[in-house]
Amino acid sequence: MTFNPPRATNAPPHRTRGTQGTAARNRPWAIGGLGAIAALTLAACGGGGSDAAPPLAAKPLAEACAAYTSAALPHGAKVTRTELRKADATLPDACIVRGEIVSSAESTIRWAVELPTLAQWNGKTLTIGGGGFDGFIPTDDPWYQQLVGPSAHAYVKISSDSGHQIRGFAWGKSDVALRNHAFDANHFVLEVGTAIATEFYGKRPARRYHMGHSNGGRSGLIATQKYPKDYDGVVAMEPAISQQAHQVNLGPTVLRHIFKSRDNWLSPAKIALYAKAETAACDGLDGLKDGIIGNVEACSYVPTDLLCKGADSDTCLTAGQIESIRLIYSDHRTPVTLSRGAVGYPRYGRGGASTSDWQSYMFGTSFDAPDSFNHMAVTEAARLVEGNPNASVLSHDPTQYQTQYARLAEMIDATDPDISAFADNGGKLLIWYGLGDTCVSVYRTADYFDSVKQRLGASKVQGFARMVTSPSNGHDLDGAGTEPRSIDLLAAMDAWVEKSTAPDKLVATKFAPGTSTPVAQRPVCEYPKFPRHNGTGDPSKAESFTCSAT
């Protein structure tokens, strides 16, 4: 369940390998069933001799889209319809092929493959991961189109609902549905999308990438573990790699405390009060007072100075509210053992109060009718493992459901550190995190990345993987820091794969509200480093900062 709920329309040294010869023989989609499909398609669509017919995509897009059909897609996939999306202010013309894969009576994967014009296609595919508990098609959601950015329009975009059509977790009782959600759906639909692109354009895709956020980041990471030949590159943004650890550990600790008493719950005004105080206390620790808490590890502010001396009001915090804040910044350890022997879930990073995260993911808009995402996720998991539609955060005891939670975690967790096959196949991995994320802890993914280095060796990992961060950004990519969407992570990944240019000089930009006018830039630093001001130079320029660990 990645932890960003689906948005409404207006929400928020590598060997060079071509597409022929030895390189093509090394590609998983150039062998077996797909190879056979490709061979037939190339003969029919102009991939053979000079007198062969042109590919279907050579026709006007509307005509080609209406004419496309296939009876030979992998995994029993069936096309249900095609549709032409006309260009608008943000998206170009595209042919959308829709279909389904019926895996079982409990799990049908609905998918979409978005085909640009032949002139625009760069010869590559991009799988876009979902969010929350999935149950929707990301390419249909403007938030996810904005996430991958304009450079993605040159790709064939592939996405699916991961095998279910509801946003909750009730489908988790089915092992087939769990496998689809965890890793199989994206793998199957990638092969479907590859076959469709090959048929439509008359040639196989040269590269295949995955980009996703939260649960979508998890799905990219687990592909490097389960299907290491699927992608040339994976961009994982704030990946929710340990979802049951999140549910098991946050429920009995911070969430139960927050929602057992109104005196423990923070309203938007109380959140803003604390955010201002935390920023004032910790802002300058990175060498510059600019509203950004860069040096998060040096920030140890506890808001005892805000304790109410008399009646409760929006100008002070109760003792219960201060305890809620302490719990957010504390490690959580419920004695339930999950996949790979994992117990507990770590604290959250500083700066989240200055983003939308504390309201969206922790406190919600109402004490009486809890609607924060973390509360919802914990509740959905409790209802599933108990088999009780009325299960409550306030009374659910995860220690009584060890077996049920372990079953889920063994399937969904993206925590296997042995991604050597992915690396040896030439794959590249780029993880990005907002340090203020108060949904999916940056420290859990940092621990995982350390385990990869311990397993494979730091030198080998440096050759194919990076984990980078931006301070004062939350799970919804907002906050006082620079804007994550200003970093073209997909283009950075493509340059790494195609040109061996590692993403070590990324720069993020902040714009004046409602404009495209840049007002600040910061380097995007490799974790655990952060942008420290040099003491001189224009504070709005990235070159005035150095990535520092202290």
C-alpha cells in the first residue's frame, strides 16, 4: 500500500547495449514467447527487408489507434478497447490500448498502454507504479503524469491497477491478488506493453524503465529483486518497502495515542504552531536561515517551551500533544516478527510539520472521524487480519496476528538485499526521498540500502545505485524545500543507462508560488549528506552549497 492515496484530477560505467546482436539476445523480451511475437510482428510490420510494409504507427495516430488489435499477447492478456487521447495543455496526443489479464476469480489485472506518435516515440518504455493500495490505473491520474514529468511523453507508458479494483485491502485474503499486487502485475503488463509496442511500431523497445512513488517505488524495487531483467533502470521515490511493519508498529504507538484523546490530536493551527517553532530552532543548522531544515540529524528540538500554562488554545500545546510529537520522532517496536526477521519501524525525519504530511498522513482533518492515510492503512490491515470489518486502531493488538501479518509481509516487502542479478544485467537504481516524509520513513529505506551495500559491497553498489534526498519535502512532494518535480529523475536515469553519466550533480529548484520563476536552487545530495551553505555566495544558487554529512 504505498502511502500516497490516489489524487483527484487537480491534486497533488555501464556497458553500452544497443537493440540488436548480442545485446538483444541478452534482453528477456527478445527470447521465448515475446521473441516469437516480435519476429512475426517485424515480418508483418516492416522490420524485415526494404520492401516490407510500414508499421501500423506510420499511419495517422487516430487511424492506427482504431485499427490496432492483437490476439497474441502474453499471459492471456486481452485488449478490451483502444482510445485516442487528444493533446491538451499538459499531455500530447496518444493512443491508449486498454485490456485485462484474468489471473483468477479473485484477481483481474486491468492495464493501459499509452502509445505516442511514431515521430515522438524514443524507442523506450516506462512503467509507472501506483500508490496507496493500488486499485486504479496511474496513467489515468494527472498526479502520476505530473510525477514522471514531461520527458516521459516520449516513452510508451505502461501501468495497471495491480490486479484489483478497490482502494482498500480486502483483496489481501487472496494469495493470487497478493502476488499480483506485490510483483506479478507489473511484470506481466510490462511484457504485454512490450509486445504491443513491438506490434505497433514494428520494432522492439530498446530500453525499459520503471518509475514510481511510495507503493509505486516499492513495486520498482521489488522488481529488481524478483524480476531483475525486467528494467534497465528503476527510479523509486519514497518507496514504501515495509508496509506491514508500518501498520504493525504505528498503530499501537503513535496512532493509538493520538486518537485516544482529543488532547493528543493536533489541529492544523497546532501543527502550524509547532512547525514554526521547529523551523526557528533548527533552520540555521545547515549554515543558512532560509526556512529549510537541512541538517535533520542535528535537530533535536522538543517543544516543551510551547506547553500550555493555562487553558488550551492554538498558541500552546498540551502535554499529550507534545507526547504525540515525541512519538513521531521515536523508533517504534511492536514485538511482531515480519519478513527477513524484521521487528519494528523507525522514526520519521524532521521537517514534515512544515509540509502537508502531518495533516494528510498523521492527524487528518478530524479527531472524531479519523481520515489520515496512516490511520486508514492501519485500520484496513487490522480489518483484514482479524476478518473483522469493525476492527479499530484503538483496540487492535497486532501481536495476536503474527502469522497473518507475516504472510502479507513475506509477499509484499521489497527488502531482499541481493539485487546482484539486477546489477549484473546492467540495471541502474535511483532512490529519492524527501527527508520530511511522515508517511514512509526515510530511515527504513536507508537501512535497506545499507543492507544492499553490506551484501554486495559498497564499491559495487556505487557503480549502479544511488539514494539521494531533499530536505523539507514531505511524502506529497511539497514543503519549504525545493520542488522534487523540478528534478527530471527519468532523464537522469536515462543518461545513466545510455551515457554512463551517474546522477551525482542533480539540482532541485524552488519557484515563486504559482509561477515558473526560480527563486532557489539546492544540490540533491547522496544520503546521508545534506546541502550545507558554504558561508559565502548567493544563497539562491546551488553552487553556494556543498553536500555535507555534518
